[in-house]
Amino acid sequence: MEIKVIAGDITQQAAAAVVVNLFDGVKKPGGATGAVDRALGGAVSKLIEDGEIRGKAGEQALIHTLGKMTPERVVVAGLGKSGDFNLDGVRSVAAESARYLRGKGVRRFATIAHGADIGGLDARECGRAIAEGLVLGLYRFDKYKKPNENGRDIEEVSIVEADARKAKELEAGISEGKVLAEATNLARDMANEPANTMTPTRMAEVALDVARESGLQLEVFDRSRMKEMGMGALLGVAQGSAEPPRFIMLRYDGDPDDKDNNLGLLGKGITFDSGGISLKPSEKMGEMKGDMSGGAAVIAAMKAIAHFKPRINVVGIVPATENMPGGSAQRPGDVVKAMNGKTIEVDNTDAEGRLVLADAASYAASIGLKRIVDAATLTGAMVVALGNHYTGAFGNDQKLVDAVVAAGKRAGERIWQLPMHPDFKRQYESDVADIKNIGGRAGGSITGAMIIGEFVGDAEWVHLDIAGTAGTDKTKGWNPKGATGTPAMTFVHLASALAKG
Ligand code: BES
Ligand code: ZN
Ligand code: MN
């Protein structure tokens, strides 16, 4: 899909349709919507008067122009209350109007730059949000369906902007937004892919493609290297599966002269979580193909980071394996030793994310990473606490937590901090090992986070529990049903925010 900025009159576009917008409660539309209204002899005002268009967020009204202006159709998209309007609103309206028109068989349309005009938002940021909304909102995972079963794709979107300075800003934002959204779509592709194809081996191949295209360094450990490194917690999870595990590392050297100016991005890469011997119920077990969403977001973010070239060294680390109940699987009660020397009693084999991240975090600390941010579909308890609406954040350094939350805001990915406290440690004390891998039902997301925290050494660290946000079962705004790709964009904004200069 091509997204371009053009000068000219919205009422005279050759495109099959144009999108204009309306704030809640506006009776007499101005700007581009006003121009369309005049061209149509007051059709928009009339619809407002009759209460058929109210400007509510998410509202779409289709008007056939019947020769009164060049485009055959106009969509009036509601923006909601002008006081509440922000970049998330821009992303949503871009996504929803594009999906709406695609559903009508439209291949090319023109739109005004939502937010940049009457909305009063920064033009570059609007350009970014529009591109993100279009690229993310039109995403679909249909490679296993017959071609065009769901209709054709949108080919071209023209954003009409008369002001040359604003047009330049929009263009700059569009190219940023495309990179960010395409990275997110790569993460979605990986997470939507079934577990029989998105194996640990395949994840490493995707990482290799990214490394080649983007000039990143790639290193992959196989089972024997993991043994040499002492990654007993990861190996314990992997031993129940016939699929060989992979420990994937992607490196971007954005500040080679200052090694300590660095960031480690870690992502849980469980390509299928059956629960292991502590087997999950079969209902909805198929959703556990998405248990590598954190890892997918890391690989995707590294690609975008390589594009933007922030002045910081970033290492992406993905411990990838299945969690299966094979004959050689680990048992509840087994004791494993992580790379940092800590022993863990495996009380429940379904609490495997913290086990693979124990070794990833140990490794990250051992190679001198000063800041570590991990993303993991870690706990069902997270979904209970924050639903599908917020990612949970936990951290040992408030400044880094704040930076992550702020990066999430820029990305349109909502993040909410939860507490940690030494009092929770008693819940995961073990009789036989240094710790055990579960802390009981009470505060299950907190103990899960704190168990990962046992392995980060002296690094500043933030854990993101994306169990609720990695996927959605209803299309909403810029997130079509399925994997969301979160927090790939948050990671990219974070790397830029922490970079020098
Ligand atoms: N991958 C799951 C968590 C999960 C649940 C992600 C629902 C997405 C949606 C994780 O490995 C898991 O099984 N966690 C257990 C931990 C428990 C055994 C302490 C859980 O939440 O039940
Ligand atoms: Zn899991
Ligand atoms: Mn599990």
C-alpha cells in the first residue's frame, strides 16, 4: 500500500472515495468537511440536523455524491469529543475508515489529515499516527486462505494537505509510522503463525532474515551451547519437546565507543505452551501458539531500531522453545540450575516463561547489559487484573519504568505499573532449592515478575506482562482480531528515548 501526501481540493480527488471527519456536537462543519458539505449542497449538514451523524468516535457515514463532486463516495468519520481527541483517536479513525472502505471494495481513497487541521495536533505526529492506523488497521493474516477470499487490499491512500509546511511534516511522520507499523505487523505475523510452522528453528530463521536485511549481528545457541552456558532452566523446559530449542540474540551497535550505553530487550519465546506435565485444559489451548509474542516483538523491534539508528547499543534476546509433555519432559518437583547459579524447584511445569527468562536475564546481565526490559505472556493473573486493556509493568528502577510507560504512550500501547515488594518472596521459597517457580494464586503476576527479577543481577530492569494485550478476540481500532504485536513499537520508542543526543 502506498501512502502519499498531495496538495489540492478534497472535493476534486480522482479517488473512488474520500474521508472527512466530524467532531462530536459540531452542527456546521468547517474545513474539508465544510467544503464537501457545500459541494453536496448541504448533505452533511442535513444528516447532522436529522441526527443521523453525530460525530461520535467510531461512527462512519457513507454518502454517495451522485456527480456533485469528483469522488463517488464520501465517508464522514466521527472523531468524538474534540477535548478528548489525541493520536490514539487519529490511529483509530484512520484504521476504521480504511477497513470500512476496503469492505466496500474500494482500492484507492483520499483522506484529510485527521487531527492536523482542526484537531490542532502536531502534523508530524499525525502523519505517523495515520500511517500506523492504516498499516496496522488493514493488517490481516490470510496466508492460509484462498487468495482474495476476503476481498482485495487497499492499494493507495492520498492524504490531502494544502499547507506545504504541514505536508512536509506529514510525510516525515508517515515514513516513521510505516516502519513502526510494519515492524508490529512482522511481530503479528510471527505470533499468528501456528505452532507447527512457527517453531524455535523458524523464529531463529526470521531473526536471520531481519539481521541480513538490517545489518544486525545475529548469534543463535543450540541445545549443546545452552548446556555449555549452564542454561539449565531453559533446557529443563525444552526437554519435553521434539523441537530443538534456540537461544536467539540480535545485536545493534548504535554507540560502539560507549559499551555501557546499552539496553537489553528480552522476549519470551514459547512457540507453544501446552503446560508440560502440568498440562493445560484443552479449551483455548490453541491460543498458546501466541506464547512467543514477547519474543516476536523483540525481533520485530530490532528491525525498526536498526532503521532509526538511535545512539545506543541494543541487544535483543529470545529464549525460544516449546513447552511440551513428552516422555523426557521435566516433572513437577525437579530442580534445575539457571545460568547465574541459582537453583529452582519446578513446582509447576506450566510456569515455564519465568524459567526461560531466568536464563535469558542471567545471560543479559552476564554480558554487561545495564538496562533490561523483558516482555512475556507470563500470567493468566495479569488478564484478571488488567483485562485486555493494559500491559502490566514491574520494575526495580522507577526512572526506567517511567521511560517504558512513556514509550508506551507514544506507541499507543497502554502500560500500567504494578508493585513488587520483598514480602512476596516468602510465597516462592522452596524447601529444596534457592527458590521455586510459582508463588501461589495471590498476586500471581507479581510473584512471576519477582522470580524473573532474581536473575537480572545489578541491571535496571522492567518486566512487561503482555498476557492480556498480546492478542485480541475482537477487532478494535488499529488492532484486528488476533495478535497485536505489542510491545514492538514501545520497544522502538524506548530505545530512541534512552539514546544519547
Ligand atoms: N503462557 C501462560 C500465561 C498465559 C495465560 C498467557 C493466558 C496468555 C493467556 C503461562 O506460561 C502460564 O501458564 N502461566 C501460569 C502460571 C502459574 C502456573 C503460576 C498461569 O498463569 O496459570
Ligand atoms: Zn507460557
Ligand atoms: Mn505456561
